[in-house]
Amino acid sequence: MKKEGLLGVLVLFSLVILGSAIVYAASSSVPTSPDSITETSSGRWGGTSSISLEAEAGNVTELLISHRQGTESWQGYYGNITGTITLDDANNNSMFDWTIPTPTGEIYASNGSSVTWANIMCVNFTTDKDAFNETILERGFGINSTDLDGFSETFNNTYTNATGFEVGSVQINTDDSCPSLFTYVDGTYQTDTFEEVLLTDNVSVIFTALLENDADGFKQGDNTSDFQMLVAENGHVGFEDTTTTYYFFVELA
């Protein structure tokens, strides 16, 4: 998708992800690619038409101007997910399956096609030991350290749910200090639903949305989603026509 104009803006995709969690008796499960992803809508804020004022000689007029400027660093995704637990052979032939009526778990968007799930850890913005700190991440996505929509300004919370969650066989706990964010509900900041956590396997950055169950979403009015998430994307000057490929994985509980 090409960006138009000098300002990259937040693009919101509505996704329906059909995921399947396959159970094997002899090994632990890890996140897997979804069976399909269907893009049902996409849009961006384009601003309003110009606003005119009448100038009259001799007048001095105070103006209070409000302006919304689109981000050049982030893409948004939201949507719903359905899932099944299946008993399949190596060719994906099902002997039996079980529908998951209210899926829980996570959706992962990685900028690398292959993830070493056993090496999963929380991103540490200040470390000098790992492949991903804030400086390296922002350099990779064309974000300046002074930008107001940088990584730490966006992932400005820390994951604190006492129950934690599992990524394959790796347990993510509150003491791991994972950077997190909460996307808006009804256009308003909140800290109850749609939390997203920033992970890495020290090779790729992995944006991780924690699933909800038909929760009220970012749009005003009656709308529900199972997930909302942001991923980084460089839409700054000189990169308006470029895109970032993300590889999606699902783990249902």
C-alpha cells in the first residue's frame, strides 16, 4: 500500500483471523501461522478541507487553532478471531476438531519470517547487551530520538497482569518488565483492555496483542473486537512509498 503526501498516518485494517491451535501429545505447542487472514477494510484520516477566514484591514485577531497530524511511524490492526483445536496429520487432514467458542491467547506480528520461540524475551529499551534497545529499534524504523511518537512514548506502560501469559514454553511475568501499551476504547485512553506487549527473540521485534472477547473497541458507538494492535512502520520523508512486511502468528489458549 502506498502512502500519499508528506505525512504518514495511522492506517487501520480490520482483520478476521481464522486460527487453529494444533495439539501434539509429544511436544509443547508454540505460536503458529493462522490458516487465513482476510482484510475487510482499510482507511486513514485525510484531514478536512481548508478553513477560510475573512481578513479586514486594521484588525488584529487572536486565533486558537487545533490540528491533528497523522503518525509517520505506526500502523494499526484490529479485528476478530475464531479458532479450533484439531487432531491433524502432517498433511493437515483432520481426524477430529473442537471449536473454541471464546478464544484467548495472543496474536503476534513479527518483522522476521522465522521466530525462535524458545528465545522469546521482553524488549529492554535501555540494555546494551541485546540486539534490540530503543535506539536500535528507532533507527531501524526511521524514528528520531526527539519524535513524540517513538517507541518508549508509545509503549509507555509496563505489563503488570499478575497471571502472566505463555509464549510457547516461555512464561512472561510482571517481573520481566515488558514494555506495553493500551489502545483506545471509544476514542479514549484506558488501561483495562487491548493491551499490547513488545517482545523479541533477539533477531526480530514481535508486537504481541493479548486477545479479548468481543470487547468494545476504539470506534465510537457499538463495535467490538478481539484485538487491537500497533506495529512500527517507516513512513517518514523519503519512505512514503515503502512498506514493512509483518508475519503473523497465533497462539490460542
